[in-house]
Amino acid sequence: MAEVGPAGEGAAVVTREDGSLSLSDLLLGPVMLPLKGLFFILVVVADMAEKELGDEDHLQQKLLELQLRYEEGELDEASYRLLWRDLAERLARLRGGGEVP
């Protein structure tokens, strides 16, 4: 009789009474494990991107960094204005406001 053993993230590993893995686990393991790992990485990256885009403090920090780069001469005025407008619009949308002038 097969038993379902514990595994992470809601997955289950089917083992036999003697603790050995089934033939399908052995055959599909080399294929499924990299796919599960890739899926995990994609979920983590998506969570990080969502947090970065939706975090007001992060956007304010980016605006300050942008101003500092402009004042130090790393950016020309046109690039500064373009990047500033993008960040300011994202911040306004996050706050529920309208467009940036």
C-alpha cells in the first residue's frame, strides 16, 4: 500500500511502506524538479516586481536617487525629466491621484 508523505508547497511524495519511491517518481524526477524550481523562481521574481512597483516608499526613494544623479551630473536634463515623470506618475497612480503636470 502506498502512503502520501509530506513535502513543501502543498506537493505530495508517494512512498511505499518500505520508504522507497515509485517508478514514476524516479523517471519524472529529473524532469519535474527543474520545472518546479523554475516555477518557484518565477513566483519570487513576480512578487518582488509587484512589491517594487506598488511600494510608495520605494518610489519616493527612486525619486530621491534620480534627483541626486541629476545634481551630480550623471543625467542630462532631458533624461532626468523623462525618468522623473515616469516615477512621479507611478507614485500618483499608487496614491490614487490623477496625472502629473
